[in-house]
Amino acid sequence: MSKKTTKILSAILAASMAMSLMACNSKDDEPGSEPGSVPGISDPENTYYSSKLVSIPRRTDTLYAFAKEGGDEDTVCLISLKTDGECCSVDSYRMYICNYDGEILSECEPEIPKEYFVYQACDIDGSKFVVTGTGADFMLIDYDGHILKESDTSTATEYGSKSVCKTHDGFMILAENTVTHYDKDGRIIDEITNTNTEYTLIGVFEQDGRYYVLGREGYVCGEGDDCYFELNFARDAVEKACSVSDVTDMVTCPWEGVDYHTYYCSSFGNDIVEYDIMGQTSKVVAKKNNMLVAPSTYVESSYVDPQYKMLDETHFYRDYLYSGTELDVTEVALISVDTELDLGSRTVISLKGYNIFTSFLLEAALYNYNTSQDEYFIKVEDLMEDTSSIESYSELGDVRLQLMSDFASGDTPDIFLGDFFDYNYMGENNLVLDLKPYLGDDHIYDRMTRDDGKIYQVYAGYNVEGFWGGADKYSNNNSLSSMPAVPEGQSRFMGIPATDLAYYTIGSDLCGLYRRGELTQANVKQAVEFALENGIEPSNDMTADAFPMHDMNPGDTQLEFSGVGGPASYWYLQQGFRKDMSFVGYPQATGSVHMLIPECLMAVSASTEYPEECIKFIRSFMTPDVQRRIAATGTIPVSTDVLNEMIQVVKDPENATTDQRNMYKRQIITDYNSNYDEILVPLSDQIANNYLEQIAMADTVMVYDWGVWAMTEEEINTHYSQGKSAAEIADSLYSRLLVYARENYG
């Protein structure tokens, strides 16, 4: 299975969505009463959010954001932390007070010592806030940056206090297994210690006048039984209230932020959910697809899944950090309920797909389109939510079949997005439009045009994926029978499971094999024999073990599995080979298939009433500005002009403009000299030309067909579980694949 496939499935099953959110609710009611200072959302389906971008003139490595109580208008406190390059070593802090219109109202340098590394921060009463970190339990600081109090006793470990939360009468701090309750002036009210060593305490909070702590049985979320424990200070008892699984039947992990250990927001799904511990129920409080989130102005220095972080039930934020670049700026999108924004009154264009909310490119495109006019609203739905509880590839295949059935019965989106569906197959069955009449002869779509001149799918960028080998041993077109012999003591692959190899050599292009007349019993047998001979027994049916690449010496015949995007990734891969490479791709019985992994793969439903608007949205991904964003992240842009522009910068970074260096920072190649000083490495003309030749080999858009994977996995595993021979497996697998291909590609 591909690395991308492994990543996606790991994300589905682990559902480890831990986020370090620095935020705090306001709970001014007496214990036991219903807290009501922050209004809840009674109709999240029809509640819409707008956003404003705050630009902080400062490079930030870590940002702490929390809602500030009181004042004439709602405000947010932003604490910017800049490191000096050492772990947990602070260069400086800077504090900003902003309103939700994106205006910086005040700023100062707080008196937080550099040796104090802040972990979390939380407003207390609008006049001061509390921070936790290394060296002490807490510091109380006013909004002019002056330290009012530093705890004179410490239960913190050398790593500092873990968690802080606001209470109706003060705040609580968790340090190791001890929870201390303080009043608003930092005086101790009470203290309690958890003696249950089976659980690691993650965070404390107050809900409906009761005090709780979230405990984790395993090392990470989802590994064990995550539980809520009630803190009873009067009885000096920490008592289990319920498991997270008692509150929700989804495999979810609560946010790990100040006071928000009862909220959940997946990087994939659409809903932001609140857990009611006493009632053991959950409710949706916000919808991400109702939020117009301002995208970052620049490309972030390192890729992270877009994360929605909470300030309170009606306010969220996204932070954009550009650490590691020459940009002295940090941006924050402040997201607020907008009662004047009625997106529901617009004509809705539905966009459904797989893994939607992890695409910052899509997020930016949606914002730009939905704010550029007020007639249409592209509303997204992430089908990942329908796959949150799957346990096998077979079940995932069944989910796709059910979705196809839903589409056929009238629940068809206007725009499809993602590599979960075979759009060519759908186009041949009149389910998606031929986009050629709409897109015309624009050369940016040449690679997407089929041999019959039709365009059923469009993508904004791509990576290439498959096996790479030394050019002295392999060509760009190797069949299973034409590969060089493996010398004694060497291996063809380094720890690739046999199930993966069988899928690569059969299932990755089953449609092509079938339509070329190459899906034969003899070819399937050859692929099965190759997989069993060269692969290892799979240890886990959902993930493949990752093995590091070793230096390739002359004469080595090992094939290395890798994805390649920008020229930097190609250069780093070649350093391991120490010689010229060939993009072998996926060798099959009759030759190699070279996979193209698309970014923002889209198709338009044949039943849409708004084809022109759908095309307008798709075209927005092809503009030079968006294509530069794609290139900057290490993905290959479909615009050859932008690709060549990026390569020129990587060839000669010292003479590139500051804007170009900032844009393509992640693609500029760096290495270290003998003194371990970081140096720039210009991309040579030869490697640049080799790179362009190799990526041009990509000829097949990857479609993840879980049904084919399930068949292949089941049959190959019988070799290990039942001792079946390659011939027996091939007979059974060929029969199943042939029926599948006839039904789907005939």
C-alpha cells in the first residue's frame, strides 16, 4: 500500500486529534448551577461565521490565544513566543490585545522571564490572566504585562504544570497527578491528588459547577480507555465519571486545551461537538462548513493539517506561523458568529469529498469564491465522517458503494473532490461531465485530457509515487520478468509486505490491465509469485511498517518506494542512491505503471444545475498565485510556467528575490558542511533535467480502490494463514478480479 494510503487510514482509525488550544470559557455561576455567560448555539446548521485576519509584525514559533473577558467589546489576547533555536529556550515574548475585526488594540512585552517556557494561558477576570509552564505552577499577569503573582509553592515537575482552567471562583492547575484549586488572586482553596496510576491525567475543567479531570489510559489518544474523573475536594476523592466512549459512539478524542476537554473537532469531520459528562450525551455546537475562514497570506513554513481552535462556543481561530522563513509576520484568522451573514439564503452548490478539511488549498479556494459574490455558496461535506468507524478495507469499499448508491438516488453533489472515486469510470457512465467543452484548449489541462479528448477529472497539482532504482540496473519501464537478478545477500525490497506488492502489481491499475486485455490468469499468477517471493508477511492489515532508506552502492538492485513532489524531494532521494535514478513506478506483468497522486482532484456531476459556476470554481485553482502556493508546499503544480519558475529559484537561490525565497523556502535545498553549518545547495542543471524527465513519466492517476485491495489482501493472507500456494491464490484472485472488472469496467 502507498505511504499516502497508510497515512489516510492511520488517521481514520487512530483519530488522534490532540490539539494544544489555549482558551478558556467564562463560568461565573455558582457551583451546581447552569453556566450561562457564554451563549450556546441552538441551531448550528443555520449559524454562520465570518473571519478577520490579524497580522502580527513578528515571527512566532508558538502562539497562545484566549478570549479576554469584559470591556466594551469582545477581545482576544495573543501571546507570541519566539525561541532562540534551542529546545524550550525562549528568545522573547510579545503580547497583543485584538478585537474580532482584526485590529490590534494594544501590545506590550510581558514580564515573563525567558527561562519560563509557557505551556498554557487563560483569562481570569478580564483584568489578569494566568500562565503555566516550566519552573512554577503559575504566574498571574495583568494585561499591561506586569507579573502580579508567581506561585510560592510548586507541585510542578521539571516539565512544568500540565493544564490550567478557569473556574467560577478562580482557576485550577494540574501538575503531574495533583490538581490545585486557586481563587482569583492565586490563593490555594484546596488540593487533591490522584492515586490511580493506570491513567495519565491530561487536563482539568469545570462543567455545570462540577470539577473534572480527563485521564488517558494509553500513551496516545485512542490507544486505551480515555475517561473523565470527577474531582471531589470535600472527600479528597478522584472518582470515575464515565469513559469518553460512554458519551459518544465515535472514536474521538477531546480537545486538549484550557477548559475545553469536553469539546471535539476532527481534522477531517465537519462538526464541532460538546460532550455532556453528567448526561453522557453530546451535541453539535458549530459546523466548519458554515465558516468563511480567511486563508493565510503566505505559505506556511511547514505543512500541518488545518486546525480549528476554540476561544469559546461562538469564537474560534486559525493561526498561521511562518517560523523558519525570512518573514517577520504571524497571522491569525479570528472566526466569529456573524448574525448578518445568511449563507443559507444563497443558492447552494454542494461539494462532497474525502479528506476535505485537511486541504488548505481547498479552504483558501472556498473562502475566495464564497466572499467574491453573494449569489452562490459552495458548501462542503466531508465523507470522511462516514468512514470514521471502519475497521477493514472491505468495509471501506462497502462505504464507497453505499455512497455511490446514495448519489444515484439523488444525493449527488455538484462537485466531487478527492481520490475516493474513479471519475473516468463515472464519466463513462454519464455520472460526471466531460469538462473539455467548458475548459477549451487551455494547455494547463493537457495532461488531464484522455486519449478520446474528454476530461472527466481535473487536479491542481500532483506528486508521483512508486519504486525508484538505480539507472544502472533499472529502466523506466520494467516488467516483472525483465528486472535484473538480485545478487546473493541482497534483496529487491526492504520490508515491503507481500499484500502491498500484490496490489501494486495488479490492483493499482486494474482498469488498465483489463481494458488492455492483460488481466489474464497467467499475469495474475506471475504477480502473486512475485509478491510472495519478494514481500514479507504483513504484521498489520491496516498499516505497513516503514523502513528507512540506506545508501545505494554501485551494483545494488534494491528498489526504494517513495513519493516525489518538488525538486527538493527528488534531490534528497538521489542523495541516498548516490547515482542516477530511474522511476520504475509499479512494475506489472507487461511493464511499468507510473502513478500520479493528484492534489484537489475534482469532477463535476452530470446532474448539476450550475456547471458554469462549478467550472469557475475549478478554474480558480489554476491561477498563477494558487499554483505558486501549490509549488511552495512541495507539490508539483500543473502550470509548467510556475514549475519552471520554482526550479529556477532552487537552481540559484542566492540571486532569487526575497519574495521568491520566502515563497519557495521549503523547496530550496540545504545541507551541512564539515562544521555542521547549514549551507545552500543549488540544484544542478543535470539533476533538474532528470527530475523533469522522471515526473513526466507519470501516466496514471491513482484511484484508491478499496474493493480491489480487500480482495488482494484476503487472498494473499491465505498463504500465511492456510498455507495456500501461489497457484491456488492466483486462481481464486483472478476469478474475483475478473468479475469485479467486468462489472465496473466492462
